Amino acid sequence: MENFSFAQLLYLVATALFIMGIKKLSKVKTARSGNALAAVGMGLAIVITLVAPGLGIKLNWPMVAMGCLGGGLLGLIMAKRVEMTGMPELVALLNGFGGLASTFVALSEFWGRYLGQTDLTATAASSDEGLLLGGAVWAVAIVLSVLVGTVTFTGSLMAMGKLSGRLSGNPILLPGRHLIVAIVLFGGLYMGYLAGFSEVGDSAMYMILGLTACAAIFGVVSVLPIGGADMPVVVSLLNSYSGIAAAMAGFVIGNSLLIVAGALVGASGMILTVIMCKAMNRSLGNVLVGGFGGDAVAVGGADAADYEGVKSAGPEEAAMILEAATSVIFVPGYGMAVAQAQHVVKELGEELEARGCKVSYAIHPVAGRMPGHMNVLLAESDVPYEQLFELERINGEFKTTDVTVIVGANDVVNPEAIENPASPIAGMPILNTHESGTVLMIKRSLSPGYAGIKNPLFERDNCYMCFGDGKAFIQEMLIELKEG
Amino acid sequence: MTFLLMLFVFVLAIFAGNELISKVPPTLHTPLMSGANAISGITIVGALMCAQFAPDEGESVFSNTASILGVLAIAFAMVNVIGGFMVTDRMLAMFSSKKKKK
């Protein structure tokens, strides 16, 4: 073990901290300490790198200071200022930055080492990390790191745009998008190949820049056609990509800490992606091809005129229905996030509980725009964890429940999924709200949900449409309830 | 480190990751994602190494492409790390504070 060094040993400690951290992050009780453990691992990794970057490598402190202070401060401000409702966008943005950083690492390595702007041959020869990889592997790692990192970045920006409403949540279908995707993907890979194996000097540089541009376009055109409600899948997939990009950067600099940490993130992102896809009964490929839902495919879909015999209830009537109930289940959806109704929902829940009513919340895995979106919002408004139930655990209870209050959810409660095999959402696990005594559907209009299809629940005898803004409607209901 | 060894590490780590997090309660989907995202900021180590591509003595950092890219890499990785861990902690704090009240 001639290359053995104390710094390498400490990197191993950091690796262990990440593994323990991510394990703890997947259990409710230990999640917070898991996050802290991973943060300690990160701190350790940074300190080791600063103190002992490797034999013969000297770091330029102004560069380190500028980057760390600038980036650290920005991260601090962003984390402190974000509202819980803005969480999906922030996670997407940070994820994109991680990818971008991996791109820059590869580019900087390329410029510094490959283009030889800095003469490192002397130091590299004596370094235990330096150019050991050399040649082909190193070149491939640079290309992949740039590719995956850049796709993560621009893809995350698009996802963020869709999550924050700056971009339409509908699938944006560019003409000839499959062709564009094919051109930039293969063009980018070919340029990457040329940069790594054939061109030299400035010409290789242009190829690398071309690859970066192609990857950037690929990220944009591959996320644009994916609709807003499929974002949980996209966000977790991009999360996985950012891990892969970090692992590729690890191959570039020959550091196993980056490889392990990146691979862990890649795996966890992939697991979440699969969970999200299962919750919609769709394949990953089907989601990624895009075009699902939204206006574009609302063929044979629904608008208000298609509904017959819809009953509606005002806040007063709805409050009376709730007053008589002994058990109530709330079903939150993306509409609750948009209306920021989580606090009034919780107040209503408490009021009902005080009246001796049994209150629970049913959470569909893909409700909202990011994995676990509803859980975060309800946790923010202090809904007790014990009242939140997953789909499998609560679906049997609707039959014996007096009233179900649906706040801004639509497709995840659409009985078509189990009753009509020809429906686009057939087979998707839904919350069986239609089985409960009465359904109060709080919604702005009869417009279809994301899948762009009619929801026959609206026409059922036991369903009352409560038209209005979620927050305002529940507030009025609450006042009626308290006065009545 | 040789390429083959790195490939071993990479593949084994993916398997380890799969085993570690095979079952995640839905409550933790967002924090796990956000925490994992912070961990992907480990690319900061690579970014810091880029600070070896320093410009010549007495010249500005911004006179050299490699070092400009290096500074950007450090900055973006740092946003990812600091922002990621802090936001995750804020989220998890909401989950746990509620428990104590109960």
C-alpha cells in the first residue's frame, strides 16, 4: 500500500458517515440525526480536501475562499428564506446546482489538465491521485460528467419552472421534439467521443463546448413535454442523475468518496422514481416520453358541459354535513398546495376532533408535485403524524367513513381508474373516496384534473361539489361550524 | 486508484444504496430526496481540487479559464451542500417538533 495516506483514511470515515446518514434518513425516528450525520461527513470531506488535497497539490486560497463564501452564503439565504410551499422548486434548483457543479469540475479539469493551461506534469507524476487514470477512462469520465451534470442542470431548471408555475404545467410539445432529442443526444455523444479520442488542443475544446451545449438542450427538450403532475417522477429521476454526475466527477478526479456518495444518491433517487411510477401504474418510459395529460390530450375529455346531475353545496350546507359526521377523512391534493389551504385544513380537522369526530388524512403517493409533498405541507401546519395514512392503510376505511373532504385532488380519486379498463388512468391505484357516505369535493370548477379526463365521481349521488378557492371555502365552513 | 477498482466501488455502492433505502415511508420521501441531494454536493471535493489550477503568481483568478470554472464549481457545489442540508433539517425539524407536543 504505497499510496496509503492518512487523508484517504479520513475519506473512508466520511464515506461511512454518508452510508449511516442515508440509512437513518429512511426511518422517521432517526431521519434528523441521519441528515446531521451526513452533514458531518460532508464537513469532514471538505476539511480533509482543504488540508491535504493530495501529494504535491497546492490549492489556491483566493479561489477557495471566493467559491466557498459566495456559494455558502447563497445556500444559507436560500435555505432560510424559502417557504415550505416553495420547497419543491428549491429542491429542484439545488439539485440542478449540484449537477452544474459536477459539469464545472469536469470542465475545469479538462481546461487545467488536458489543455495544459497549467503545467501539472511534474506534480502529477508524484501525486497519488493525479493523472493515474490517464487516457481513455479519464476522457470518458469527463464526457459523462459534463453530459449528466448539464442534463441535470437544465432539466432541473425546467422542472423548477413547471413547479413554480413560471412554465406551463401542461406538456409543452415542440414540433419535431423526438428528432431534436435524437440529434442533440447523438451529436453530443459524438462530439464527446471526438473530444476524448480524436481531436486535440483547441479543436477538442470546441467539441467539449459542443457537447455541453447539446447536453443543455437535451435537458430542456426532455423535460418540457412532461406534464406538471408527473413532476414527482422527474424530480426524483433528476435527483438520481445528480448523484450519477457526482460519481462521474469522482471517476475524473479518481476519488472513491465521490464515487460512493454519488452512487448512493443515484440509487436512492432511482428507488423514489420507481415508487412514484408504481403509484401511477405507469412505466418510467411512459412518463419520460411525455405528452401525458394536460390540454393537449384532453380529447374526449371533459368540460363542465359533460357533467349531468352535479350537486353543489355552499359553505353553509357543507358545514351542516360535517356537523353531523362522526368520522371524516381529508384527501389533500395539489390544489391544497396552490391555495395554501393546509393551515385551515388543520384548523377544520381540530374543530371536528373537538366535537368528537374521528379525523384522518389520506395521502396518495403522487398527490402534489414532488414525492411526499402533502406530508411536508401537513407537517408544516402541525397535523399530527398519527393522523396521516398511506393509501394501502386507509383505503378500506372509506366504506365506514361518514364524510370525505377532498381538497384540490382529482385524478387520484377518480373511480374510472378501477371501473373503466379503457380509461387512460386504468389500473392506477386510487383512494376509494366514492365509497364513503358523503364526499365534499372542494374545487374551483368542474375542470378536469391533470389527466384531462372526466371524473364521474362528480356526478355521484353522494358527492357534493364545493366550488371555490380551497382556503376561502374552508374558512367560511369553519366559521359556519363554530357559529352553528 | 485503477479504473477497475473504481468501477467495483461504484457498482457495489449502488447495490448498497438499494439495500439501505429499499423501504421509505412516504412521509420521508421529500426529506430523503433533499438529503440525498445535499449528499450529491460531495462533488465539492472535486471542485476544491480544481483550485489547484491556479493562475500564475500575481494574476487575477479570472485570467485563467480553468480557475474561473473551478471557482464556479466550488460556488455551485457549496450552494448545493449548505442549502441542501439546511433545508432538509428545517423539514425534519417540523416532523419531530410535532412529536414532542403530542
